Amino acid sequence: MNQGLWSRVAECLKGRPERLSVARILVVNGFCVRDNRIFCNEIEVPIVGVAKAAGVDRRTVVETIKMISEVPELKSIFTNIRSAGSSLKEIARNLDFGVIEITPDDPRTIGILAKAASLVSGRGITIRQTLCDDPELHPEPKLTFIVEKKIPGELIPEFLKIKGVEKVSVY
């Protein structure tokens, strides 16, 4: 099996927990490192903000950025990472959209996304957005669909029949 992104980062930064905290903030937020600066796509992010979010001092962020720039494996990851964009999940209710959260018993089970999407589309419901948590970064990863209308309650048992699905929340 291929080593995941976070496993690679953690391996390069083992023994340096403060730098690992900085790297986690960068990865989770889709921040990249270019020219010894931090960016969210094309917008520069202040080092002090990253330090505060990571619970470290400014110097640790600067040292982490320098290390990222010097270690080829880290540089190849952090110069190319991009933010995936906005999530509609928190504002779905304001838009009269529905949200389906699927918790897998094993996030590496093949076919959960495809089968769940098929159930939704089979009901003539348009999927506006799909979000998948990386199991290396999230202790309880979820697959989330934001859809154009509320989900009928009778679909919940259908989602639970999908191999690998542990729990389903609809709101």
C-alpha cells in the first residue's frame, strides 16, 4: 500500500512535535509553502496566525518553513498543496440544502462513495458537493454529501446497507 501524505510528512518530521503541529495546520488548511512564505492558494498567510493555530511560537513556524524548503520530500508536498475550496456544509440549512454524513467502519472500504452517490442520484437529487475526510488526518473520517434538497428519511436504511457504512446522519 502507498504511504499516505500525512505518513510521509510525519516520517520527515519525527522527533520534532512542534514542527509536526505546524505541518498539520498547513495540511489541514491546504496551505502551501513557497519562497519561505505560507499561502492559501494565492493569498499570503501571516506566520503569526499559523503559530497561534499550531500552539507554537513564530520562530518554530519559520524553522518549519525552512525545513520544508530544504527537504525534497517535504518540498514536493508543500509547494504543490492547494486549498480545496469552500465547504457548503455549515451553511446548507441556510440554503435549504440537505446534508448526509456517512461514517465508515473502515474508511478504506472501496465503493462507499460510488454506492452512496448512486442512491442519491437514483432519487433524482442533485449532489452539490462531496467532502471526504482523510483517515490519516481525521480520527473519525466522514464522507459528506451536500445535496439540493432534504433527504427522505427512508433512504437512511439504504445507506446503512452499503458495505462498510457504520453510521449515517441526515440533516
